[in-house]
Amino acid sequence: MEKIITWLTDPSKIGLLILLAILAALAIIVPRIAQATEPIKYDHNDLLTDLKIKDATNYIRGFVKRPTDKRYRDAEKRAKAIVEAAERAGVDYRALTITLQCESSFFWKIRDGALGEKGIGQLLGTARSYARRQGVDLSTEQGQIYGSALWLAHETKRCGGDVIRGLKAYQTGVCSGPKRRQKMYEEWVKNATNFNQKR
């Protein structure tokens, strides 16, 4: 111990000790400065997803119109579920949004259709069976939305990958169905100015 004290108090070692202290301080301070000044990195995919959710939210609220309506209040939550389901299924989120609008006006708990259609996407028996085979729980709103996305993807693929024909097939079972959704979809795509997306 005495040797250590003697070494530390040796005037010839003071310069070395000061140098070691400075190096130790720099080792702590420099990484923190670098971390503080490092530019924020944005995930392009996350940013694009946020824009899609905002776009779909505005679309739903624009359709519902009344802020007192529960569908208006739940628009952002529903939009998130739609965008997530569309991305997982590989379909355009706008096509899925329009499908749910036409089928149920965004009502989750809606009366069954005349042909046995069920849920927010008004899925027929064949579509429900298809979704269940993919492991989808159709007892929840999120499950119904994802099931609808999967069926839209299935019908779009069956119709040669054409979104418009897929929208028609979802509704009628054939790739050359009515044009209502086609016009709605084309108008939305035409006016989609929030971001650029490959179509």
C-alpha cells in the first residue's frame, strides 16, 4: 500500500496520471456525444404504413361523416387492422377498405346476408372455410378483416392478379362483376396524393 501511495505521489508520475484521467474521461464522454448527435433513422416501411393508416382513417371518417358515430370514433383502430391485414395478405389496403365499406359499411356486428354472408366482410361459407384453413379466428373483428383480406387476395390471384377484377370477384364470384367498386377504387387511387406507392 505504501508503495502505491509513494508511486501516486511521485512528482514524475503526475503527468502520466493526468493523461490517464483524461483518456478515461474521453472514453466515457465521446460515445455519448456521438450517440446524441447521431441522426435519427426512420424506417421507410413504418413511415409508409403510418401514411396508409392515416389515409384509410380519413377515408372511413369521410364515409361515416358523423363524429358521434362509433365507426367514426373507431376509424383509426379499424384502419390499423385493415392496413395490417392487407399487408399480411398481399393486397392493396384501399381495395380491402372499399370491400368492407361495400359489404358492411364498416359495421362489425352486422346482420347475416341473405345467402349466409357473415361479418364485416360478409364472407360466404367457402370464404370462411378458406380463412379457417389459414388459421384465422373469425370470431374477432381483426380476424374477420384478415379473413376478408385473404379472400380478396385469393380472388385477385384467380382473376389474373388484377385488383379491379379481384374486387368484382369478391362480390359476385366471377371476375367480370359490377363496376361500383371499380369506380370507387380508381377514384381513390387517382386522388391518393399523400405518398407514392407502386401499383
